Amino acid sequence: MAMRKIKKGDKVVVLAGKDQGKQGTVVRVLNNDRVVVENINMVKRHTKPNPNKGEAGGILDKEMPLHVSNVALFNPTTGKGDRVGFKILEDGRKVRFFKSNGEVVDI
């Protein structure tokens, strides 16, 4: 599998939509170029009770996936979202780096 610009556990900034400007941590990366971000893009899910699974019914809050193009990796030095590139270090490791200041993301 190819290396992704955004991974699980990354701190990201939302660039577009109703949660624009908010920050959160990536909970899950889906294989259709979508990411689920903690407490971002919350929707109300009307759930029927399912006694077999022991689920209570009601209106639940749930995170929905965002397209990866609508989030940017958070750069702690600039305090903003940043574009990401790849480069190969001298020791042969492939790492992600911030385009604005060239700092390496993966340590």
C-alpha cells in the first residue's frame, strides 16, 4: 500500500465545510480517500433499539467521514494547517515533511 499524507493519530485542521477551522485527531482512515476526525462532522443518527445486540434506541451523535482534501495536517511551529510532501532521508527512510518550512513530520 502506498504511503498516505494523512495517517491515524495525526492532528489535522478542517479546511472546508461546517466545521471549517476546527482541529481534531484522525480516528480512522478509510480506503476511499476519507478520514474520520474526532468530534468533527458530527451528525445525529436515529437508531432503533436492537434487543438482540443490547443496543438502546434513540438519537446518537456520530462522526461522519470527511474527504482527505478537506483536511490539512496541523503544523505546530506555524500553528496552521500545512501541505505535506514526501522525501527519502540519507538512511533510506521515506518520511513526510511540511512544505512550508521543510520540517520532517515523522520522527
